[in-house]
Amino acid sequence: MKRATSRVEEKSFPLGALISLSAVLEERGVDPWPLLASFGVHRASFSQPLTPLPIVDHGRILEAAAELSGCDHLGLLLGQRANLENAGPLRFLVLNAPTVRDATESLIRFCGLWYRGLHVRLTEEQGYAGIRLSLDARMPGCDQLLTAYLAATVSILEMILGHAWRPALVRIAYRKPKSAALYERHFRCPVWFGQSQHEVLFPQVLLDKPRSGHDSQLDSFLRQHLNELQAQEQMELAAQVRQVIQGLLQRGDCSAERVAEFFAVHRFTLYRYLSEEHTSFEILLEETRRELAIKYLGDATLPVAEVASRLGYETQGNFTRAFKRWYGQSPRDWRKSETPPASIGARLASGRR
């Protein structure tokens, strides 16, 4: 049977990709925090910028922000602030690359580790290199998202090639907006609207231009690390879902619908794919809660009521009943016991309840 992961994969961007949105909105006299809070994003959320947020939420937030601010070029304003800070060690690999081609190919190869659902492709034809961007499907805020990442691509290329560099041409798929002049001012080149794709074009000869300051040992170390991260991504769907559940529980916003949004599918589709791996959302939720319960209870400073809340239980009583089912004693009794850590690990590994 074909693995479910070949048909459905997590589609999310780092939360930190929205970190500039607050500044952009404030510059336009708009308080960003009520809007962000309506999507479960708060000031404290940005302390963990690589936390994944469904791509559909990114689109909805940008669409709502554009409407609230009356700014039809919001994506452009966001993208021009890009600096690769939300791409983990990839930033260092790109900026350490020996040639522009190496930098570009590394960016394309590894950006999917953090930007899942964004497709980046390098083309070479008629003397020009092109970097094309696309998303899996149309969604709310799609145009703003693609504009932001197109502008970010240009900003990143400037980091690689130097600020004096500019594209030969930028192509944008949607119709020419009222603010079209701002696009040419930002990109410093002709911008064609109504095209078949979003793309940045520049002379092909620049790809093999050498860059100074290359450290081969650093390059080898970073590539090995990123290859290992990429290998870890090739996991069964159930394992991916458990990771998403854990993140959503920490945000207090876990449901089958929310998990499905990370994979850009309907919850029924997610259930069907999980059934092919002989599991379900409910089973994975319980397994995740069971493991996190031990982790949280191990912190004696956390009240049991707080542990229950972190695990998504509406009442402490519901959590206590679940815990007794898993471990045969209440959370308070478990804390009082002197169970050695090794026994706890063995119990979790065996799935003993």
C-alpha cells in the first residue's frame, strides 16, 4: 500500500515569519495584537519563532491584515524585511556558500524543512536564471503570501549577491494593483503582472559567480546537519500528527480540525489516511497526552490543575480519570510515589496503562 505521507504532508510556515507584521501594521496606525490574538498568536508566541503555524492561518492573517490596514501591498512590505532568521541553520549555509548557484540550490533544497507547502524552483533558459514560487493550492491570502515570499527571495538574493544587485525582471501572477509603482520601486526592475507564475529573473552567468569568505568545514558541518534534519522529516504520517498535536496542546488549541489544517486537508481525509496506518486522531491524542502528563508532573512547581489545562482537559477531574486509566493511580499519588526514572521510561516504552 502506498504510504499516506506520499499524499498528505504537513503544510506550515514558521510563526516567526509573521514577526514583522506587527511593525508593518503599527507603522500604518493599526494595532496588530487583537487581530493576531484572534488567531491564537500573542506577543509571547514569538519567543519560539520556529513554531509551525498552518499555512492557511498565515494566509488568513495576511488577508485580514490587508483589509484592516487598507494596504493592498502588505505582502511586499513584509517580504522586504526578510533576512532568513526563520530558517534555522540554513541561513548560515546560504551565506557561507562558495558560489551563487550553491547558495540558491541550498535554499531551494532545504527551505522545505521550515516552509512546508511553499514550492521553490530554479529554471535556466535563454541566458536567464529564474526562481519560481508557488503554493499547493489557492487559499485565503494566497496573493499576499506569494508576494511576501517573492519579495523575500529578492531580499535574500541581495544578501547573497550584494545590495547593488537587482533582478532583471519580476513576474507576478495576479492583476496589476493600484500600488504597482511601489513594486517597481522596491524590486528596482520592471514588474510584469498577470503572468503565469511568480518569478524573479536575473542573468544566468551570476549563478556561477564565486563568493568570498567560504569555509569548507563549516559548509560540510551544516550540510550534514541539514541532511539529518531532512531524513527525520521522512516519517510516517502518524508521527507527524503527534508532533503537531504536541504543539497545539501547548497552545491550547488542539482539535482534529486544527491538526488537519497543518496538512491542508479536511479532517475526514486526515482520518482516512491515519486509518491506513491503523491509528486515529483520538489514539494519537491520548498517546501524546499520556507521555506529556509524565513530563509535566515531573515538574513539582506545576499544579495538577495547570497540567490538566496544558493537556487540553476542561477540568482537573477529567485529567485525573484519564491518568488513573493510564497508570492506575491519581496524578497526586504518582507525584508522591518514589518510582525510579528508569521504571517510568520502561512503562512508557511498553505502553503499560
